[in-house]
Amino acid sequence: MKLTVQVRLLPTPGQAAALEATLRACNEAATWVSGVAFEKGVKRNFALREHTYVQVKERWNLGAQAAQHVIKKTCDAYATLKANLRAGNLCRPGSKRYREATEKPIAFRPQGAQPYDDRMLSWQMAECTVSVWTLSGRMKDVAFTAAPERLATLALYRKGESDLLYRDGMWFLNATCEVPEALPNTDPHDFLGVDLGVVNIATPSDGEIMAGHALNRGRLRERTLRAKLQRKNTPSSKRRSKKRRRKESRRAKDINHKIAKHVVAEAERTGRGIALEDLTGIRERVRLRKPQRATHSSWSFAQLGQFIAYKARRAGVPVVYVDPAYTSRTCAECGHIDKANRVSQAWFACRSCGFVDHADRNGSRNIRARAWELWRSGAQSTAPVPPPRQRGGTGRERSTTASGARCASPALYAG
């Protein structure tokens, strides 16, 4: 399976200036190539090379490999845009957002990521340095650092391209690694149901409730501070706002990684599979009052589901997505369905048999039962091999098993 391992570069001021000039030139060239592709209607790699390859090399002084990657990056961006349009991710045809995406060529940020292959970038793992191509020539001895486990993964399994990117004043390399998977467990004796929520991030069917109070308080604090800084609108407030960029998302990502690791480890230890709800399209289906919209929109259930899926594949644990309809209203003991069963956000009390339990734990037990029923009827693991990576965005492919279980291909991250 493919994983992306991120390492931080530690360039000297001279090396950083050369890297910045290279990124700026590559993205400027990609924006020009995008305009040609949009004007001529040619958005396939080899066909677009005939119109742009020579000009890109001569005008921006790029090497042969860099010029090809610039053209390929542009084609991948248009392929991602096409997939998003087909999936309805950019609203309906004719809407303002749809028109903005389709009526003008794609533009690349001056410091957008640039792909490098092994002809343009070489790794010296023992010295923790890389040799990287720039407009000023081959630049050697650029130091990098990462956590020990990431360095070990990089040394053993690195294969394919790496992306050079600049973010928040720091330089990074995202390296692709081909990591072997464990043998899949084709005969789990049960499933571990996981109910995903906003108040409680994840609730296993037989484990602890992983509350999200700290995360939600942090999100509220960051949202309040952002609004305060935006109202102030002074140079110092803008600097502070820029410094705090992505702090909330980094915290949420770290928590999701820890939860996913715990869930997968428990399922692997007990020889069970993992059952998740298929929450596709929930933001479009649910209507909320204005005070609840920001909290609901910042709910990162999709990211947590992706982390669980790829960690499960790496451990050989099967994952099944089930229909979430009425899991919060159904009694896990007698199967009685009633809206009145859900007494409050936290508690469930069956009106038929009198069974009382925490509402999220009751829901996770229903998810477990549905996954077990699907598996016994012939469903397979719904965490398949991910599709080829597309630059300029992430794509998600979906399929359906014979028994109706939904499949989602996760984007992969090392963690």
C-alpha cells in the first residue's frame, strides 16, 4: 500500500532562496500551460506536451524532467477538477461556484507543491541529506529531519516521486512509500462497531467513549480568536492570524490519528473487523440552526474514517461501512425503533423493553450488528486499494459490494 511520509527540510538561506525561485518558476510555467490547455481544449499529458514542452523549457529555463512534471501536474489538476464536477463537489451546473471553476483556466499558487522524481532528487539516508535540482543547478547536502519511525519507513520503503512544498515558512518533502500490508483477516469472529459523532468523536461498541469536549472547546476558542483578529484588522492582528493558521486542523488531525490507532489496535488484538457508518453526504442532508452550523461543518468524520481505513489495511483488519439510518433510534437489545427512544443526546431508553444505555454506545452496537450481518451474507472488506494519486486535489472512488456495503478508497497519510 502507498503511504506519504513527510520530512522537513533544513536549508541554508542560500539553499532556501534557490528552492523558492525554482518553485515560483515551475508554478508560473504551470499556470501558463494551464491557459494553453484551457484555450485549446487539450488536457491530456502527451497531447499537451506537443503545444507547450519546448516553450516551457526555453522560457523558464527548466530541465527536461521538470518541464514534463509541470505539464503532468497541470493535466492532473484538470483531471481532479473533472472528477469533482462529476461528483457534484462544486455545486450544481450553472451555480456561481461551478462557473468560477469552469469558465477560466486553473491557476497555481507561486509556492504550490512541485513533484520530483529520482532523476531530480536523490536521498542520502545515512547523512539525512538530499540532492535536489534547482534553477541554479544541482544543490547538494540539503539537510532534512523527521521522527525516527518516519525515517525508518523512508529508508525501507521509499518508491516513486516526492513533492517539494513550502508552507508557513518551512520547507517539506512528501515522499511516496510502498509499504507491505499484513495478510488480511478473512475470518473475523466479530466486529467492533464505531459510532462517530460531534460531542463524542468515536464510541466503540465495547470500549471507552472518546469524548470531543477538549477538541470542541479548542475549535470554539480558535473560531472566536479568528473573528476578533479579523475585526481588529491591524498589521499585528494579521501577523498573529497568519501564525495561527492550521493550528485547529493540526490538533484535530493528531487526535484523529490517535483514535484511529487505538481502534485498529483493539480490533487487531481481538481478531475482529471494524464497522463504520457510511456518512457520505450528511452535510447536504442535515438542516441545522445557525449556531450549530460551524460546529457541524468542522466535524472531521471523513478524515477519521480515512485514517481508520488505511491503518486497518496496514494491519490486515477488515473494515465494513454500513447504512447509518435509525442506528440512534433502534434498541440494541430488542430491535424496537422509535424516535422517543433517544431521550437526550447522551442517553437511550427503549420504550418497548426498558433497556437503558449511553446513546452512542447503543448506536455502535447496532452498527456492529449490521456489519456482522453484511459480512455473513458475503460482503468483503470495504477498504480497498486506493486509486492512483491525482495532483491538485484528492479523489475518492466508490464501489458497492454484492451485499450492498459501500466502499471508500481513503487518502493515505503516515501517522
